Amino acid sequence: MHDTAIIGEGRGANGEGRSAGGDHRSGEGRSTSGEGRSANGEGRRLDIEEIRRDFPILGTTVYGYPLVYLDNAATTQKPLAVLTAMDEYYKTINANVHRGVHYLSQRATDACEASRVTVADFINARHAYEVIFTRGTTESINLIAACFGKKFLQEGDSILVSGMEHHSNIVPWQMICEEKKATLKVIPIDENGELILGGLDAMLKSGVKLVAFNYVSNALGTINPAKEIIAAAHRYGIPVLLDAAQAIQHMEVDVQDLDVDFLAFSSHKLYGPTGIGILYGKEEWLNQLPPYQGGGEMIKTVTFEKTTYNDLPFKFEAGTPDMAGMIGLGAAVRYVQELGLANIQHAENELMTYALDVLREIKGFRLIGNGDAEHRAGVISFLVGNIHPFDMGEILDQQGIAVRTGHHCAQPIMDRYCIPGTVRASLAVYNTPAEMDRLAAGIRKAVTLLG
Amino acid sequence: MTIQESQDEIIGDFEVFGDWMDKYEHIIQLGKELPIIDSQYKTEDNLIKGCQSKVWLHAEYRDGKLYFTADSDAAITKGLVSMVIQVLSGHTPEQITNSEIYFIDAIGLRNHLSSTRSNGLLSMLKQIKLYALAYQAKSLQSKS
Ligand SMILES: Cc1ncc(COP(=O)(O)O)c(C=O)c1O
């Protein structure tokens, strides 16, 4: 029933979009998600087996074993609702947006803008135009690093990041700091994989112009106290960019409640298509920043003497956007809203607790980071005995179990722990306790071979 | 044994294994037979790039032939390295540069090796051939 409801919704929304885009945007889109929240928002137990049927790829066989996909932090699989929405877009309303007077262009524009509204609603942005479509988290961070840096960063200033960042939340800041002769400062982490916040105030006082950190660590799974850090930064009038790439799919993210200034995430980690992501920015900040790239869409008037820039959000969306991606992302967000993030979080927490329980029974199992299931999301980063993560990953792969191995684009963390890398099993809503058993059995087999 | 003969021998050894577990067990066992690099050569310079695991490789030129020693921090990698060295060590630079390495495909590992793994293996083969080329050039120089 639930299954058909989702797919039905997805199709309905599409059909709706086809016949009356305006409705879809304000009426249908909103009420759908609203309904999802009120009807399913609280305490509904998700039927994981039904959810799995929404994801065709989960039926894949690998070397003769049913696939156990535990590399969700790298990218999640896509439900039919997303695949169908993108397919329908190309089949029925494909046209360039925001510029055509013709019917299809209007339809495409309406559908894309409806997705913007869906995303704004999802993260509780005050205005839809505070939601900028980018290529993903990486581009969102680069955009702020470049534009904020250009406008506000001067010699001797600093940018503050944390010691558990993904390279994409380190390197863009290093680049702009180098250009502006500014410095990059780092909030240290402890053995438990938690930020050490004792020295935060002192750091903030020392010329920090912006704070950037991840809500949830992709290498450790730690949930950082975002609200607390944001409030601290704001006491000194310092804006904050939150990398929500590993949070947005696991927990409710409310930009107004967090009072965050900039927020970045990728569609492909949220059950949506690749190649598209979001930058949220508070209107007052975005309006102060210069444009990122020049081109079509982002201008109001162009002469060879002077160009005036378009308003938000288009000022930051130069060129033809990824229309199918926008629509796919909209469908992914609606899918997640249907399930309800609170329900997803509940299910994933239960699964995390179960997984940690079965994994801890393995001799030599060593969890990297915080062992408390409530303080982590999505990611189980571990080592077993002296087995190299690469060996472990390969033997798991032989058994149809997909995990990631290595430094997870967070080399500084591995250095912090003096390890070559970890094995990372990362969860999504469609993973099951039976798959955790397969993981544990797979690890045991690897231990027999390698131990 | 020629390079070709060593390869054929490895291929023959693998033919008896039915399932992947046995294959891996054998590879890991071969890793234990790897001529280990002297610790003085375990330097940054001798580290091969392109592997998720670390591989150190050292070449020694004696009586017109090249001998390799190596090590890795990962067991499966060590086994693969061991096979490559078993095949190529103790041959002249010329034989090594002219050799064609086909045993990796033939033992049916290619499908199983992750692309990072086979990239690592390829960079090691490349490195070995570079050593061989360098010594070949040197010996040509000294002859002329
Ligand atoms: C915490 C974090 N930040 C940023 C990124 C980069 O995301 P993308 O590659 O989609 O731009 C990732 C993806 O691995 C991530 O986990």
C-alpha cells in the first residue's frame, strides 16, 4: 500500500506537472509533502522490504551473491520515483528554462522551479530563492570559498574548519587562503572522533572570517553539535557554512532552526541523481556576494560597457542548468518526505545499534570514532586486527558486499589516528539487519583468510 | 625458467582452484614467499604510487640480471607482488622489457581485482619495466 502510494504520488506529481505546472509547484507539491509530514511524520514504522522494492538495483547479483550495498555515504541508490520523474521530463517537457516563451519552456521552467520550492520546504528555507542549484556539495563550497573570499577575506584573516573535514571542505579554503594570504585554522578532534570545542571562543576571536565544518563526518559518522558551533560563531558576527552532505539523508535539517548562513549538500547522496546539489544561503549574505561564474541566466542586462546581474537565485546559476537533475532531486526529496526523515532516522538508528552489536562480537573489531549509536549517523568506520582495509574490502567484495576502503577523502583524520585508512560500511534506509549479518559473516570469512 | 615458463607455471597452479576463496588463500600464501626488501630500501623513493596499499620495490643489478625485492602492508597486494617478482626477477633487462605479462588475465583474477588493485599492479609492472629500460640503456652505453 505504502509502495503504491509513493510511486502513485510520484506519477501523480508528474502528471500534475504535465497538465498544470503552476499547480504542481504551489498546490500539489506542497500538499504532498505536507501530507507526508503530518500523516507519516511521527512514529510510523517503515516497512523496509517494501522500500527495497522501490530500488531496482538492490536486486543485483554480484559474483553469484545478492548485492549488499553498504557504500551509501559515497552515493545512494535511486528509487523508481526519481528514475521515472527524470524519464518523464525528457519524454514530455524537455526544453531550456527561463528563456523560452513557448509552451514546453514554460512547463520545464515551472517543473524546475517547483523542485526549488520542494527543496526550500525540505530544509525550511525562508525563501525559495535562497536555494541555489549547483553541481553538488563540492561546487557549493567552492562557490562560497571563491565569492566570500573575494569579497571579505584579507591578508592576515583566517578561515576556521574542523579536523574531520572531507577534502572538499578543506582544499577550496586552502586555495582562497593562499590567494588572499589568509590562514586556515583547524578545530582539533579527540580520540573519540569528537570535536574539541574548549578552545573555540579563543579561535573565533583571532580574526576568523568564516567557519566551515561538516554536520556529520563521512569518515567517522560523528554528528557534530552544529547549533552550538553556529551560535558561538554568531556571537562574534562570524557566518557559518555547514557541509550537510552526510546529514541531509539521515536527519531533519532545518536551516532556520540551525540559523546557519550557508548549507551545502549533494543530490546523489540523498537518493537523487548525480551532477546536482544545493547551496542554501541566507538572503542577506547571498546578496552581498559577487557572482561566481559569468554567462547566460545570471545577468539582467549586458552591454560591452557594463553588465548588471540577475537577482537571486539566478545570479549564482550561470548557464543552462541541469534541468533533469533538478527534477530528479525534487522527486528524491518528495520520496524522502513521504517516508519521513524522523522515521528514516529511527529505522537507521535501530539498524546502526544492531550492526554495532553484531560487529563488536567479532574478535579484533575496532570501531574508529564514537561508539554510541545515538551520536552517529550513517557510517561505521572500522578495522579488524591488523588486517589492511584494502584486503578486507576485497574479500568482502568477493562476497557481494560493497564497502569503501581507504581514507575516504579525509586524510587528516587517518593521520590523526595513525592508520592507513579504514573499512567503511555506510547505511541507507533500505538496508536490513540481515545485511548486517551478511557483513559480519563476510568479515569473519576475511579474518579466516587474512588473520 | 623463462618469463613465459614462470607465467605458465603460475597459471597451472591456479587451475586447480575451484572457488575464489582458494585462489585468495593461495595468493596470500604466495605473499609469504616474497623476497622481502631490506629495510634500508623501504624509502619514499621506492614506494609505488597508485596503490591503496603501500608497495615498496627495490631493484638490484647483478651479473647482467635484475633482481627484485619488495614488500607491502596489505596481504593480497603482497601476494600479487610476489607473483610478479617470481615471474620477472632474475632476468636480463632486455628480457624484462620485451616480456609480455599475461598471467594476471589468465588466472581469472582480472574480473575480480578492483580497478584500484589492477591499477596498482599495472603501476608496479610499469615501474619494473622502467628499471629494466634504465639498466638496458646503461649496459648499451657501456658496450659502445
Ligand atoms: C562530508 C562530505 N562533504 C563533501 C562531499 C563531496 O560531495 P560531492 O562529491 O558530491 O560534491 C562528500 C562526499 O563524499 C562528503 O561526504
